[in-house]
Amino acid sequence: MSRSQFLILLCGVTLLSGCASLPQKAPPRPVAILEPPAKTDTWLSLATPDDADRIRRLEAAWAAALAEARKGGFARDLRTEGDLLQPQAALPRPAPTPGSYNCRLVRLGRYTNQTRPFEKFKPFFCYVEVEGDLLTIVKQTGSERPAGRLWEDDNQSRLVFLGSVALGNEDQPLAYGEKPARDMAGVLERVGPFRWRLVIPWPRAKSKLDVFELTPVAEQPAAG
């Protein structure tokens, strides 16, 4: 073996031994990416299965209720209400401003053959207030006074309402879920400047769809 061949061989052995001594890189560790909980999951964890199903079937309630009202001869009344009774009228930013509201109820669809497919009622007062991180709606007068909290939803054009009804001389409504026959569930949507609606699909009596219109009182009471 010539001297040059020996040097080439020696360099090759040295390089190989150096490579063998290099530390091996550890495989990358898996990284867990935690997504924030869906807003829908929050109210679904609180809603009863029946009420969650009612809200899921909201479009079907609109379709059935409007069809019965038109069939019953109330097509002109539906048109007069404008966007209030248009199923797709919801606008962005549905959260209402806290304060006093003029509210009125429109009922659509028949609950039984004896009920009317379209009814509207005299206005009453209700109030939107802040309770912790949530907004609440309370009907202030009348023999039936709904009250409940508004929850954010993944559908950003609506808030989900979960509440119950106080009857007669009761000072406070029952907590949601305490008595299912008194529970109410629906969605709150903004349908115009300073105009909201609370839609209750498949209520437990008198209609297929209850629509409460909310418009702010012109002169708000002074803050205490």
C-alpha cells in the first residue's frame, strides 16, 4: 500500500468514527393543541334534552307556524309585521342594551284545533339587565311573567334564552330546570335598529311559535 492510499484510508476511518460518536436527535414530542370550548356546548350542558331539541328544530317551527297562519287567512297580518316574522331576518350583534323595553307577543300556528293560527297581544314592559357575565330578560307585568338568561352561541347572530315562567302572585320564577312544565327555551335575535325578537319554538301550550318583540322604552328610568 502506498503512502497516499494509507492516508486516504486513515482519514476515512477517522470520519466514520467521528460520525458514530455524534449524539442522535430525539424524536419531536407530540404537542397537544387545546381548542377553547364551543359556546354552544355551554348552553347545551344546561338545557334539558327536550329544550335542546326544540331549539334544534327552530326552522321547522317557523315553517309550520307561518304555513298555518297563511292558511288561516292571516297573510296580510304577517306582512304587516315585517322583519319580525321573517325567519332569516337576524342581524349581527344580537346582544340588547340593558334597560327597559316595550314588549309584545305574537303567537303563530295551532297548538290544538281550538287555538288560533295567529294572535297578537297588547304591549307590556320587560327589562334587560346584567347578571354577572350574562344578560337576563324579565317580563315585569302580567299573570305570566317569563324570565331567563341569555347565553352566547356559535351562531353569532343569536343568543340562546333559557328561562321559566312566574305565575300569578309569585315573586320570582322558578330556576330553569326545576319544573320542566314552566321552562322556556328559544333564541334572541336583532331584526332591525333598536328592534329585537325572542323566539320560542314549540312552546308547551297555545301555539307552535311564540315571538316576543322588544323595542327600547324612549325614556329610560334613571339609574339608582
